[in-house]
Amino acid sequence: MESLKTGITFHDEFLKHNTGPGHPETNGRLESILEHLSDLPSKNFLWKNDFKEAPLSIISSIHDPNYIRLVGRTCAEKESGYLDGDTVFSPHSYLAASFAVGAGLYLADQVLLGNLKNGMALVRPPGHHAESDHAMGFCIFNNIAVTAKYLQSKGIKRILILDWDVHHGNGTQHQFYEDDSVYFVSLHQYPFYPGTGSFSERGKGKGIGTTLNIPLARGAGESEYFPTFSSIHREMEWFQPEFVLVSAGFDAHRADPLGGMNLSTSAYENLTKEVKQIADTYAGGKIISFLEGGYDFKALAESVKLHLETLAF
């Protein structure tokens, strides 16, 4: 029997989300990734670009419908501007953000059906800072959070969301802070934007104990990141996730202009192996990763390729 492939979802609309000159979250990020991935073997990878955008009914599992409509209206009526201090919109941004959510939903369906081994959503805009009723930190809709809600609606009872972006995923944490069926783990530079993510933030109500923040000091590298996985693996022994989602930001790379961390490109291979070990042990290998940050084009493209090759291995 032919072995299952790693899915990659990408849509041309992501390139049309125009953030203007001088903004770090630009379509050049994806263009450099695509160029670098052009020689990935088709026997291991399935590219998908004709999936549908997520409808309001599904995006509103996380976001206030009034906020969703506001973004749609704003993008349709105004040429460009800011949804928050950092988050730029252009006429195509609402559609791009809706397709970014759809990219995760497509992979969720295909992995659940057993048609794909795992997958990566190569999306813009990113998602993990977006809150239920406002854009934040380059993010419009919280792609990974909507996918987690969607998986719950499909009967998945325990989900691990692991966020290794250099910035704390405040939006994702807030969505599941009181939900004991989603375990949110974040490794991030601290103190740093957006200011959340201290070790003391462990959940609330019945969600106490299913948030684990691992704040790391500026300049941290492999020798600080990887020892923390012993505690993550220990937590997963009792939690036993049925599905693993990754907020895969690549801005903790030492070449990144926004971050202050010291990871090498090969660190992303090892991070992916750690996550795969969890998924293989408890979740039948089911992983979907979502592109979040990463702003040095070369470091980003090389790290994403290594991440994907490790997923497919």
C-alpha cells in the first residue's frame, strides 16, 4: 500500500493580502518559501490550492460575527488601512484571511479521513494573536483556533496546540483558557510582544492545568529550548492528545529581524521531531501545522522546508 503523503495547502489569495512597503509581514515571505519548496518530491507531498474559503458560520466558532462582518466590509469599502496598530488590510485581506482558515479545515478533513498523513497550512495572514473580536499583531482570524474548534465538532476529544513562534499566542490561549479538552503549550521569548505568556498562566476553571507557558529569555537557543520538552512529554502522558496542531512560527531563528532568539535552521527539524513523537505516541501521527511568523526570507524558507521534510519522513 502506498504510504500517505504530507499535505500542503496554499492559495494565491495569500499573496494578494497587501501590507504595503516596509511592513515585515509581506507576500515575499510566502514567495521565498514557494521557491524553496519547488523541488519537494510529489511522492511524499500533496499540494492543494483549490480548497474553499471558510464560511462565516465556521469562523464564528471563534470570532464574533460582527467582527467578521466588519473586516469584510472594511476590506470591501476602503483601499487600505490598519485593523489595529500592526495589522494592515487591503481589498483582498478578508478573502485571504478566510482562505487561511479554510486551509486548516481542508487539512483537518483529509487527515481525519485518512487521506493524508499530516499537513501544513502555508498561509497569510497568520493567526495566533487574533482575539475573538479584534485583529492583533498581523493576525486577522485565528486559523489554528478555528481548526481546533472544527476538530472538536468532528468528535476529537483532546487536542494539543503547541506554539513555538517567538511571540506568545495570546489569542489562542484566551480561546481555550477554560477548556480542559485543549492543551495549549507555548515556548516564546519573554518578556516580549504581546506581553502575555508568563509561567503563572496555567488556565482557569476546569481549564486549570491545560495551559503551559514556557517563557524563555532573549538570546535562548537549542540548549534552553530542548530541555523543556521533558516536561511537555510528561504532561502529554496524562493528557494523551488525539490530534496535534502547531503554530509554526520561524521567528525564533537567530537571523530573524523581529525576534531576539538564537535558534539555528536545524533546530526546526528537532522541534518537529519532538512534536512528531507526541503525535505518533498518542494521536496516530495526526499533525497540522500553521505558518505563523518568520521574517528573514532565507531563514524562513529553509526552516519551513526542513519542517516539511521532517513531517513527511
